Amino acid sequence: MIPYPRISPTIVKVGPFAIRWYGLMYIMGFITSWFLFNYQARKKKIKGLTPQVVESFYFWIIVALVLGARLGYVLFYNLGYYLQNPLRIFAVWQGGMSFHGGLIGLVIAGVLFCRKHKLDFWRVSDMLVATVPPGLGFGRLGNFINGELFGRPSNVPWAMVFPQGGDIPRHPSELYEFFCEGVVLFIILWILKDRVKRSGMLLAAFLILYGIIRFTLEFFRQPDPQLGFVAGPFTMGQILSSAMVLAGVALALWRRKGAKSI
């Protein structure tokens, strides 16, 4: 067993204001994505995708991601509680964000933004998803520092006792997700981004690969206490990830038949 490194979730606090590791990880994810997206924009020279448009685009997707992630958590993971306590929906500092909800928010914002600026949604989305995994990785590190979303009980040599998980050694599932969702997925998508021949296919690959990774790693992650298992041995995260895989397969088949080569 490896001792859990007790890192304070708060970096610095001045009066009622505090800078927390989890919030910093979100910021690092957005900054990394922005730099990687701009790198691709300069290289691909997509018509209409100027630096000013990219700045506006990132404002849209940041707002959409935060709103979508919060509303997704409310709807998918704890609807009963928030119906009884609607004002708590706005208490984002208390935690509760859903990746799948954030993804839905990103898609909606991306479609609307690209229509407004007459951009090719599929090419823009391919560029964006290639930059997403580092943010996912940073987010999982934030979860690890907070001691949340820990794994199921385990006797593997690297198991840890989490402060909020009782005295039972558990899988450090946040670190599994950091490596697979953040590092491995980024390497795969970054290699594929210049090799796919049809627009929309990298988005499809992201949906399929992330869905498979998340579905698999959920077997090591402790189910959300307010939900538990929602369909036999499967969690809500696995149900939503299965839907992602199906959507990715459908998108790949559709774009393969009807899309033009890049």
C-alpha cells in the first residue's frame, strides 16, 4: 500500500477568497487547449478562423463547458437533491461537475458559434477535441488532490487509503484516469489529427476512445454514493459513456459516407 499524499486542496487563502488546486487545474486545461488550438489554426489556415475569432470561440466554449458540466451533474447524478434545493445548483464551489454534460454544452456552443461565424463545424470540432485530453488529465489530478472520485476497495500494492474513503485501501482511480484520459488519449488524437482524411472523423474517434476508456475505468472507480449502480453492475458514467461510443460509431459511419476529404 502507498500512503495517500495529503495535499491541501487550497493553495492560498486571503480572507473569504481562496485559490484551489481544482480551479487551477481547470485554468491550466483551458490555457493548454487554447495554445494547441491556435497552433493548429495557424497551421491549417482555415478561412475565417482569425485570432480574434478564436478568442471569442474560447469564451463561448468555456461558458458552455462550465454550464453544461454543472447542469449535467444536476440532471444525471443528483436530480432529486437539487429539485429540493434549487439554489444549491449555483454552488459550484461545493463540487459536482459532469464531463458528459460539459461535452453536450461544448457541442451546442460549437454548432451555434460556427453557424454565426460561417465556419466548418466538423473541422473546428476536430481541432478542438485534439486539445481536450490535457484538460481531462489536469481535472483528474484536481480530483486526486481533493481526495474525491476515488476507486473501489483493492489490495493491489499501489492502493491508497483516501481521507474520505474510510480505512479501506482503494484504487487511485483518479490517477488511472489521468494517465489514460489525459496522456494516452492525447497522444493518440494528436497523432491522428494529421492523418484523418475526412472532417468529423477525429471527433468520432474521440467519442469512441474516451467512451471506451471511461467505461473500462469505471470498474475501478467507486460509484457515486447517491446513485450507486444504476443498471445491474453498471454505473451512470458507464451508461453515458456507452451512449458516447454509439454516437461516435454513428458519426464515423455518417461522415465516412457523406463527408468530403480534408
